[in-house]
Amino acid sequence: MLKDILYKVSLRSVKGNTDIDIKDLQINSRKVGDGSCFIAIKGTVADGHQFIESAIANGAAAIICETLPAILKDGVTYLEVENSAVAAGYISHNFYGEPSLKIKLIGVTGTNGKTTIATLLWKLYSGLRYKCGLISTVQNQIGDEIIPATHTTPDAISVNALLKKMADSGCTYVFMECSSHAIHQHRISGLQFTGALFSNITHDHLDYHKTFDEYIRVKKSWFDALPSSAFAISNADDKRGGVMLQNTSAKKYYYSLKTMADFKGKILENSLVGLHMMVNESEVYFRLIGEFNAYNLLAVYGAAICLGEEKSNVLQVLSSLDGAEGRFDFMVSKKDKVIGIIDYAHTPDALLNVLATIKKLRQGNEHIITVVGCGGDRDKTKRPIMAAAACEHSDRVIFTSDNPRSEDAMEILKEMETGVNVLARKKYITIADRREAIKTAVSLAVKEDIILVAGKGHEKYQDIKGVKHVFDDKKILNEMFELLEK
């Protein structure tokens, strides 16, 4: 019944009968059928209110909207709400039987590290013999079943449908990335989180949020809304780590490598073999590499302890785990032992972190050769910053196409070049064709050099003028290594 799925929805007015059956929920009018409830959401590209008539023509029984149409059709129920996106979250949660109350839902937000933390939590809890779900940038999983991901965080209807499927299949824990877009667009409104984790916040998504302060505010709003029954874990070494939790009602915890914290880590050794760390009072070896992964491991450890797991069991399983696909993935050529690293680093801070890790792993005078680009239709201000970072911390740099989307790839590269100072201009070359750029990097490398291919990570495509072309950085780098061996 329509009236049964309106719990916690802020209604302005109701026109029509709420004692009607609802077959499904839709935010796309083209997917509406007989008995659907169409929710008209004002998006960044289109306003769903423009498609109300189309939804009714397709059989919608109810319309959720912020502004009522001038003409109301008989036999259709109209519900005027304060905010359609927020309403969509609560209505979806109610329609699918409040799935987040039937599981322990843990969310992860931050500029960098979301995917690795969520994936490690899923792997950890699978290793601890729980059936659990994962909602991430790379993929969604229900136990061993893999479901391709289209967004970091799906829309409210999709996420609740997915959570119901996870709960119905016996999942007890679900680990979920919560992007700033998802928080701002209320895709996670109505969900009840058991715990929330913050990794860090750096320069990103200013094309959407416009200012860094707004980006911070959006992230913080999620923690502000947590109930007192939840826990919140933040990175004490990030200068906004304390700000994130200052107004939350949740139980507060911190992790750190540099200061006192509930979950304290210390790196004893960092090499290509992995991390040797102290975690609180325990000495542990991990397979993951780099300081940024030390932070990720501490966040995961903290969440598991807050969820009541035994410390020794957690560390034992964590020590055996690999990270997420496309996050510091590396391979070594057979002949010259050239190291190739694939990483999703697509923000200035992420690129700096990866390059800093590579520099610490160098044994001698190996050259660092970086292949990097910037995505089209995204924050333009980070393009010169990323170019400057690549040149400052690499011996050779190749600027190349990433996902240009609707933009001209050469124009993006020109904007990147503006960030390179006079002294660094001899360090870089520009090759728009990404395959040729990777091939050139391999040809430039000599014995034991290190090649970083940054920006796309797990992605298996290049988005050019609205068409997704098959493209896999790892596969191509491997092919180039094999050619080098011949």
C-alpha cells in the first residue's frame, strides 16, 4: 500500500487515495509501468518534474514531487514533498522492508581509500566466515556473487533493492562506499548505518561542489546525521579528521600513525614485500604496500574491533589479504625486472601518495616513469596541480589521455601542461594515445626502473565522446612487458 511506504516522509500535501497498491518505484519515467510510483527528482542534468506526464502515460499510479502539476489527472495520487531526493530514500527503504535494519551496514567516505577500505572489510569478514555484501566503485558483491558497479554509490531505489537482496540471501554485514555525490544527492537517506568511517579529504570534485568548504560540509553532514547507537571512526592525522566527528551523536574513535589514537599504528618496514607494522601492541606483517595502505588497514582494524571481533583473529586474517583491484597493483618484467604499477590515483593527493610510496621503495637509482592524464568533464582546477606533482616526483613523465568524455583530449593535456614549471619542462612528453604512452614508458625503462600508470586503475574502458572503448591499463602494460622480452 502507498500509505505504508510514506513513513518518515515530509509531506506538504496529498491529492488522491493512498490506499492503493504500488508495484515498483521508479525515478526514470521510461521504466514506469502500470502501478508504478514515479518519484520526480531534480537532478544535475534533468528535472524529473518535466517527465510526470510521460510517467502517467506509462501507467504511474502515484507521483512524488516537490511542485504539483497545474493539471491533476483523475485516478492518480499526487504527493507533494519537501525534497523528492530525500523522500526517495525513505520511500525506497520502506518499500524494500527496511533492509538496513536487518544487517549491520558500515559506510566509508573520504577522498582516497574508500574502495580499499570497503573491499578489505568485505575480505576480512568473508575470511572470518561471515556472509557479507560489498557496494563499491569496482564491483558489488553478495557473498561470492559479483554484480558490476555503475556508480560508487547507486541511486536510493537501487541501493535499497540491493540491500534487500543481500539481507534475503543471508548477509549479516554490508560494507559500502559513500561518495560525496551520494551524500549530497540523498542517495543514502533513510539508511540506518551501524558504523561510518572517514579516510581523508583532499582536492577533488570541485566541478560538482564548487568550493572545498562545501565538499567538507557535505562529507560532515553524513556523520552529523548518525544516531547515538552507531560508531564513527576518523583519521586523526588528517587535519579535518576531528572536524568530521565534532557534531556527531555516534561513539567516536580515531586511528593514527602520528599521534595518540584508539587504533595506533607504526610502520617498522615498508617494502615491495609488504608492510611490517605495530598495531596498538601487536607486531604484524601485511601484504599491502605503502603508508596510505597502513592508514587503510588501521581503519579496517578499528571497524572490526568496534564491531566486537577478537583482535588476534582480525590481525591474522588481515595479514593475509591483498587490496582492491587497480590500487597499487604491480607486476615485474621477467628480463630487466622493470616494475609496473597500476593505480587509480586521479587526484593530486592520491598521486602524491603513490609517488611518495614508490620513492620510499626504491633501492638505489631506479628511475620513476609516470604515465598520467586527467578526466574530461570533471574538476579542471586539479589538472595543472597533478601535472606539477607528477613532474616533481618522477624522473620522466608522459602526459596522456584518461577518460576525456565530451572534451577534447589535447585541450585537457594543454591545461595540464600549464602547471609545469620551466625547470621541469624537459622531464615530460605528451602522447595523447594512452596505449602509445604506455608503450613509450616501457621503451624508456631500463633495468629495475619503476613505471607508474595512474588514473584509471580498475577501469576496463576509455570514455571518449560518449563511447566506452575497451581499455585495460594492466593488460596493456603486461602486453608491452611481453613484447620487451622478445
